[in-house]
Amino acid sequence: MEGLFYHIFESVPVPVVFVDTSHVIRYVNRAARDKYAKPDRSLVGRSIFDCHSEASCEIIKRCYERLVAGEDVVSMRINKKADVVFLVAVRDDAGRLLGYYEYPDDPA
């Protein structure tokens, strides 16, 4: 089944980035690679904070704390021109936070 989920996420036309609780990017789907990745380096294995400005990192940290506190979905806007981005908690069967994925409100 794990391979099936990989192929499902690869086919989703919306950029999806999964980040673990240490803020390390663990998965980037095809749409996200096309939108965010540079040909000379992979995003997987890098800190999400390496991809954002200091001000944006502070927003991400505040949103992450809301996920830790129990919210399942939080939205953020990095700057006035940016689209809204949603952070969605990924939890195990016991409710422990495993990480989060982000995706834009407007996939275009």
C-alpha cells in the first residue's frame, strides 16, 4: 500500500511538501519539485527554514506550535503578495505529531 500512496501523491497536481517534526523536508511531490526545486539540488533532507526568509521562518514556527498544540490545519500567508499556504498535521494512531505537509490554497 505504501507504494500506492507514493504514486497517488506524485499524481496530485498541487505542490505538496512533507516536513518532519525536526523541520526537515522528507517528501516533495512532482508538482512541488516542478515549482520549488532547483535543478542542481534536492529539497529532500534540507531544513524547511533553509528555503525561507527569517521573517517567514518565524511564521512557520508559530504555525507549527499551533499544530503541536492540537490544531490539525493552520493557514499562513508569508507576505502580502503570497498565496495562502496550509499546514496540515500528520499524526499517528495515538495522535502524536509526526510532521506536517504544506500546500498552497491556489495550486496555479
